[in-house]
Amino acid sequence: MSAIPPVRRTRKTALVSTLCAGLVLGITGLTGCSSEEDPDKGTNGIGKLSAAKIQSKSRAAADAAPAVRLSGTLVSKGHTYKLDMRLKDEGGTGSVTSKGETFQLLRVGKQLYLLADSAFWTHEDAKGGQKPGRTDGDAAAKLDGKYVKVPEADASYQQLSGFTDKDLLLEGMLTLHGKLATGERGTTSGNPSIKITGDKGAGGTLDVSLKGKPYPLRLQRAGDAGTLRLSDWGRDFPLSEPDKDEMVDYGEQLPDS
């Protein structure tokens, strides 16, 4: 039997090699197509946890943070408040809008101050008379642009100081109600986040950061009780009492407001 010519052997070997290479590439290609990128790669890893653990870690991060900015709407006892507050352990400062009126709050330690224009302190009725429970125009004019000290004995102190209390506000907000579940991933205020829900959203929803510490970023309260954004976690801000020429002290009770 004659030997196979060298050229034919070379072509056959090349064909087999090509087929084998194609098979290997095909398998590799299939393997590559079937692999999925880890959605938790580059995150803080809380996306792998249960909703209850995400809520717990988010709350712990919030409690440990020295400062936060809280903005949005808060509905309480039938009243709607628009807030933009910066809070830390020593106190807080920012604005509150209610019933069309906006005023500034400042608390340093236990000392609470309220800053508003003269319209806040006096209203007139349709006939030009003074509404009950308001100061007269001359007295109100003296309070315009002044920090009015709110004494602790005044009935409004507890309510107003609550808007400046970081621990008090967060304690009542960051717990969802009902059965907890993990929701979709997305972006909140420019940060990758994951949503957790209580009772399919009826008990509130919370967006938690997937980057860095698991801070809460956005809260939709149960029962349409407002939506709040939480930002500037850990970012300090100046907090000091107003100068004497900027402040009015009425003693044990505020003017009627």
C-alpha cells in the first residue's frame, strides 16, 4: 500500500485542528454567554441579605452617623409639614413650612430658637381686625427677622424641638410596618440602592444605599404620611446660638403664635 502523500496528511491534520478549535471556541462562547455578572460586585453586599437584616443594618448606620440632612414632607395628626433640616446630636437647624407659613428653627443643646417674619406673628382677618391668638402689628414688627427663644415651659417647645431632634425623628421613621420584603434595585439621589418594603408598600418603603455604608436614602412613610430624603450623612455643619442682638427672650412663655 502506498503512503499518503505528505500534502494530504497536512491538509487532513489542519482540517481536524480547525474543527477542534471551532468546537472549543463554540463551547467557550456558550460558557461566556451563560455566565451572569454578580449584581453585588462593587457594592457593600447588603443586597444579598434579607429585608429584615437590611433594615437593621440601615438603622444601625443611621444611628451611628454624627449628622444628616432630612428634607421632604411629613404628615402628622392631619397636618402636613415641609421640612429641610440638618441634624446632629447637639441639635439642628433648618426650615419648616406649615399652612403656607415658613419659619426657621435652631436648637443648640436644649436652647431652641424660632426665626420668622412679622406675618408669622400676626394675622389680620378679612375686616382688618386681629385674629385671636396673635400679637399686634407693632409687637410683631419687632420680632421680624429675630430669633425668638422658645422656653422649655412653653407648650410649643416639645413639638418644635422634635423637628430638630435627630434620634427622635429617625426612631419614628426608619421602621417599616408589616411583612418585610426586598424590592427592586435602582438609583436614589445618584447612589445605587435597593428598596425594602413593609406589607408590599402599605407599611412604607425604604431605599438603602448599596455603596459605602448602608445609609437610608429615601423613605416613603406608611399611610401616605409623607416622603423624605436623607442625605449628607456624617457631614458636619456649624451650630451656634444667635448673638444677643439677633435674639429676643420673652422669658417663660412665647407670644401667642
